[in-house]
Amino acid sequence: MGVQVIDAVVVGSGPNGLSAAIALARAGHSVVVLEAEDTAGGGVRSAELTLPGFVHDVCSTIHPLAASSPFLRSLELQKRGVSWRESEAPLAHVLDEENAITLERSLKDTSSQLGVDAACYEDLMTPFVEHFDDLVEMFLGPLRFPKDIELGLAFGRRALLSMNGLARPFQGELAPALLAGSAAHAMLPLSTMGTAAFALILSAAGHAIGWPVAEGGSVSITNALIDVLREAGGEIRLGHRVRSIRDLPPARTYLFDLMPRQLVEICGEWLSPFYRRRVAHFRHGPGVFKIDWALSEAVPWTNERCRRATTVHLSGNCPQLHAAEQAVSEGKLPREPFLLFTQPCIADPSRAPAGQQTGWAYCHVPPGSTEPLTELIESYVERFAPGLRDIILARHTRTAREMEQYNPNYVGGDINGGAATLDQLFFRPIASLNPYATSNPRVFLCSSATPPGGGVHGLCGYFAAQAALRRLKSS
């Protein structure tokens, strides 16, 4: 008997790899997912990083894109153990020791904090909040003609701006600061064209669906996806590291939930020199330094607003935030970094023993940084939460270099899957009408290095699977 040939092999079990496998398996094809580690999930894993009983998300915790992803929603993950939990406010943004504002689910409740810019903020955000599902359908994916022309044009002409450009119509500093905190998730200076897209999508998501966490840890999302895959007939093999094409079982097609650099390392002899040269120009963004804490009690924020939100941006006003991101882009560590602080137990107390909490924070750093920043981060948080150090039971840290060692997809510690510059928002990893295809008709890329980029939404995998399905149908 001959060797069995699988229809599709997917390398990597992050949310995109699992989504690609599910889409292929549900279309009736035999699918095997290969994962190098002993647990699946990529950036969607949870573990007791500090002490027993304290569940920490290794990377992603806040999931507005997972909750709004058309593909993930179609899988009905709530029926498979995923319970979305929200805090009273999706986000708090700290300007200084005395002042903070919140992004509330209600536009009115948010704008009421913004003084002279209340009406301007509402006018900007209302169409995107009211038509958020349509917005996601149009812009989270490969470049395509929008179904709703009016909405597409309204969003496009603002999304292409830099965050600094988006801030110009506002008269005060509060509304721009609130939007800039979300724009900084692009990990770019706020003068960069396209950073406004992050501000608009993430802020609209906060109003439309919230910024939820998954009860019990983000691993519940991974477990649900594996359950769907197996139900559809797919298989996952853990501890199967792929270093070259010789580590791959025979298959009709292959999909890689990896960065372009790793794709070339594994499949170089299968890819044309021209394609290899093109993907070599794919650029990665800054890294992150992340610290997780086990806490004996709730964070002692000075400002009560910060006690209502799972996510807290410690970043100041728009110019201050731009200065911090500009410094990182120049290879420097800012004295006052953009700090993203997450306290998931506010929405999901199950992650820690009764009365205690978990928390984590990260700041952007130059790629590959090995600088230990525990003191910098804890001192910075102490400015707004005096006594934080007194409630720390244990901590776990990872430098940007260690982030890449943990997950090779985080090249230089870049958790976004590549720099989110304007030319790489849609045309990633190369400029192509089919960015998921390679020079080899049997090989596809399904990672966050393809549109729509970083985030837990599974859409990179879903769209790559559609491209692979067309190949399987024609072969």
C-alpha cells in the first residue's frame, strides 16, 4: 500500500492556523495540524506563570476582534466553553496622577467626559459604532471593494490618516488622548499614516461589543477551536517541530501559520528565488517587554475610573504618547513609555484565588531588546497606583528576545506579526492580489503576516484556507 496523502497540512496551531484547518476540514478535506510545542494555541495560551492558582494569559487577553470576527462567530464558540466576560468600562486612559477618562460601552457616557470635544467625538464614532459588523466585514481581510460605499469611504478617508492627523479637529486633549491609546497598539509613531485605523477600529469595537476576556483564560478559545476542528474530522499533532520540508508528511497542499522568514527557512527549495527576495523585504515592528504579576488584592489605583476597566492605558496625552512611540522607532527606550496594563480578574475572578488577582503590563521596546524593565514598569505604575509593590506576591517577566524564544513568530518580540505601516496593512507580506499564495501553488501563508494582520480573529487563516480550497478544487 502507498503512503496516505493528506489533503492539507497546517504548520502552527495559533488561532490562524486552527481557523485555516477548520475551514478546510469543514469543506470536507482531510487536515492535519502540526504544532512544535506540547500545547496548542500560539499567542492564545494560558498558564500558571507565577504561582499555583493564578492563571495568566501568555500573550493575548483582551479580545474585541475575537468577539467580532465573522468567522469565529460562525463557529459559535460559546457553545464550546468560551464565555465572554466584560468589565464595567472596556478601557481607562490615564493622563496624569489626577486625571483619567474611560471608554464606556455608551457613546454618550464616553463623550460626556470629553468637554468641548464631546460632539466631535460622537460625530466621528457614531457611524462606525452603528455599523460595526459591516465595518469588520469590509476592512478585516484582504483589500477588496466595500459593499457599503458610503461607509467605506467615510472610514477609509479617516483610517488612512495618522493619529496626529485624526486629532486635528479636536480642540481639547482628552478625546485625542483616548483615541491615541488605541492607535498606539499599532506600535508605530503616531505621525505614521494608517495609525488612525487602529484608533477607530478598537474604539468602535469598545462601544459596539466591548473589550471582553475569555472566562478561565484565553486558552478556552484555543480549546474551543480544537474541539471544532476535531468534530470536523481534523487532527492535531503536538510536539511535531518542522525545521525543513523533510519534517512534513505528504500532502496536496500546505499552509504555514509562520512568519515569512520561517517559511523561507523551511520551504526555501520549494519557493522561487524571486518570491524569496520579495518576502525578504517584509518588515517587523518593535518588540515588547512583558511582566505578569500575582497580586494579593486589587490594584490600588488612585483614580477610581481605573478600577472599572480590565485595560488601562498609562500614556498621557497624544503628544506624550507620540514621543514615546517615536523613541522606540529610533531604537531608544523612552523614559515614560506607553504602558498597557491589564487586570482581567475585574471581569473574570476565576483567574486567581478568592480575593486575589492577576495583572500584567507591557511596553514597546526596540526589536530584540534584552533590557530588563521590571523596575521601570513597576515604578511607572506606582505613580498611579501607590502601593502596587506591596501587593505583589510573585512576578514573571519576558524581554523582547525571550518573547521570540518562546514563540518564533514574535520576531524580535514583535507580537503584531509585522510592522503595521500603511504599505503593510493590506499588502503583506508582499503586494499581491492573493497575499496568502506563494510562488509554489501548493504552499500558502496563513499567519498574521497576511491581511488583516495581528489580533485574535482567525481571519488570516480563514482567507488563506479559501485560497487553498480553490487550489484543491482545481487539482
